[in-house]
Amino acid sequence: MLVNPPVEALGVGKCYTIYQRPADRLKQAVIPRLRRALGLAPRAYYHPFWALTDVSLQVERGQCLGVLGRNGSGKSTLLQILAGTLSPTTGQVRASGRVTAILELGAGFNPMFTGRENLQLTASIMGLSRRELEQRYEDIVAFADIGDFMEQPVWTYSSGMYVRLAFAVSACVEPEVFIVDEALAVGDVRFQAKCFRRLDDLLAKGCAVILVTHDPEQVTRHCTRALVLDGGEALMQGAPREAVNRYLDLMLGAEPEEPDVSPTSAPAASVCEALELRAGYNPEEYRWGNGQAEVLDVCLSSGSTGHSVNLEAGRPLRVEVWVRHHQAQPRPIYGLQIKTPDGVMVYADNSRDFSGGPLMRPAAAGEVVRAVFEMEQRLAQGDYLVSVGVSAEEQGEAVPLDRRYDALHLKIMGTRPRTYGLVDLSMQVRLEDYDTPPDDDD
Ligand SMILES: Nc1ncnc2c1ncn2[C@@H]1O[C@H](COP(=O)(O)OP(=O)(O)OP(=O)(O)O)[C@@H](O)[C@H]1O
Ligand SMILES: [Mg+2]
């Protein structure tokens, strides 16, 4: 027997009416009626704005759909429609069973009521009997773990506390459909981990989950499918890893990569373009130097494909740097640095000091040199910034010619559950029997 999925949407669209001036809202309320009454042609004082167009989806029992997209792409609009708090302009939504939703902050609780009163209210709206609530009360309070704040009005809560209570209530009422809009982003790391354990429990019990997040890692780890929205349209729906790559391409400005159809094809010959046009280029880079040379372009790859700023953990990293020398340099040095976004240096080396060096080759005026850095790559999954530069050695000192700090964003994609820290040292673990030594007295 075919069972309907717990939640599905068919051709859903949402059109908002935008008024340029507050007065237009009043005009729209009054004038069209007058014009109709007078037999004049209709006139509108608003612009229609489609926040969502023609989105269809299904989420089966035990499946988690991740929704990714840039700010304003329509994620919250879609989730509100699925949760039933917003009506669609076109299409239909069907959700069966108990639907709980943690929508964007501010929705849900009455700020004047205490946490406990809100809990009771929400539980009764969810259809929980007094007895059922009594049975689960301790569980919910323990999960939220906000102590005496349960007896305080919700307006006194921090955003983290608010989400703790909202998640605890929503997850503990055993929903058939659970909708979460970015709520987990405000919780601390330990609470997030606890929420994801609870989400996994709900999925195992057959709940259908829809999760909006800006964290690609959460999608690859917890979702069975993912949807990428852009400008209100479904750009793609598919396997989490593919969706994450498409989302990162959107964020980093790359065109989708053409699949490499020929298995024997050699590594794509990279060509010098303009660094400013590369995917992952950081317009906030910090650039300085005396201008005697110029870093034209930087290409990141794992050796087998063209420029890519999304690299799988453990794949070797190849960085090509094109430098034009405007002036002859007897001893130029080409260097590279990798940092975390908050500025912690992870690695730095250059053509003079590397283990196989020094590699000193004079450059003529007008010459373009390509420095190729190839390295093993043991970075832990996460975001990094790559800096490159060229200097000239003068009396043992390195004089900066062109340094481009934090010029490219590099994303290391995890292939296994999270590692902690900045490097993945691929730890192996073994447990051995240990014979307790006999007591001295024996
Ligand atoms: N009530 C409204 N009236 C008019 N426009 C709206 C309204 N609510 C949302 N929008 C517009 O609809 C578009 C989609 O908004 P939505 O909140 O769904 O985006 P989002 O993907 O959730 O963004 P974010 O990542 O910032 O949360 C935006 O351009 C937004 O300005
Ligand atoms: Mg939103």
C-alpha cells in the first residue's frame, strides 16, 4: 500500500505586494473600489514581488531535507508555507500529523508569559493532553536546561535560551513533521550537538524533518536530500553533497563545473586569468608592496581538475601563482600562507625556505613567472584564506613587491564526521588488554 509522504508541496509560489510609500497602502484600500464604482479602468498602487515560484518537494518519513540558499532566496517563506503559518499564492501544500516548527526568531512564544506558561500553551496547541504534558514536562525542562528562567517571562531570554526552549518543546511532542528555520545557529556548540542527536532520534522514529541552515556541513551530515533556492526558484534538489557544492558555487561566484567526461583526460592546463574574476576571490583582500612585481592570478586545484575553492579533505593542494615582474629581480621569492578566517596562521612557506630550496631564479623585466606550489593537504574541514606574495631578497631581507593577503577563500569539505582543530592527523585508535600487575603484598 502506498502511503502519502508526511509533507509535500506542489508548485508552491508566494507573491508579496510591495508598496513604495505607506500612503499607497491606503490608496490601494480605497481608490480601486471607487474607480470600480465609477466604472473607471482598474489601477494598482503596489508592485507584485514573487518571493517564491513553483517549488515542489516531498519529504518522506525518516528523511531530512536541507534547504540552502543565499539571504532573501525564499527559504523562510517556503518554511512558513510548509508550517501553515503563511498561505501560498499558487500551488498546494499537504502536511499530515502533528507539525511542529521553529521559525525565525520572534515567532512562536508569547513574550509576556513565562517559559513554563509558554510550554503549557504550546503543548495544548499541539494537542497534548494534560497527562501527556505531565509525563514529558521533566524531559522538556531538562532538555532546555535554562534553570530558573523557566519561571521568567520569555522577553527576558537571550536568543540562545529562546531557541533552547523552542527546540525542547517542539522536539519532545513527537511530531510527524519537524520544521527548523536556522534556529540552531544561535545555540552554543554543545546545545547544537544535543539538538542534532535529538533530530537523529526523531528521524529514526519516522519523523520528516526540514532544516534551513547556512552551514553546509550540517547538510552533508544530517540531511538525506537538499534543496538549493535562488531568487525564489528551486535551483536544484538532490544529494546533499551536490547541493552543497552548488550552494558554495553560488556563494563564491563560480559557474557550475562541467562534468569531466573523459576518464583519461590530463589535468586541465590552467591559464592565467585575473585573480579578481576567480571563484573564491575575496574583495576584502589586503594588498601591499612596492609595485616592482604584480601577482596577476592564483589558481587552486587538487591537481586533477581546474580551479576549485571546494576541496575534499585529504586531497593534495596545488596552488599556481602568476607573477609579472615589471623590473628585473636577481633574487625573487614566491610565498604562500594559509590562515583561518579569524587570522590564525595554519601554514606558510616560500620558494627560498622550503625543504627542497632555496630555489632562486633571476627574473627579467616584463617576464611572467608561474610559481607552482604542491603540497600534501591535511587541513581539517572548514574555511581558510589563502595569501600569496612575491618579495625580493636584498641583503638577506625580504622586500615585499606585491603581497595579496587573504586573497582567496578555500573550503575544505569533510569526508567523515567532524575532526576537531585545524589539521586532520588521521588518528587511529587501538584498545589493548592490560594485565594489572600483581599487588606488592603478594
Ligand atoms: N512580508 C513580506 N513582504 C514583502 N516581502 C517579503 C516579506 N517577507 C519576505 N519578503 C521578501 O521575500 C524574499 C524572501 O524572503 P525570505 O525571508 O523567505 O528569505 P530567506 O531565504 O529566508 O533569507 P534569510 O537567509 O535572510 O533568512 C526577500 O526578498 C524578502 O525581502
Ligand atoms: Mg530566513
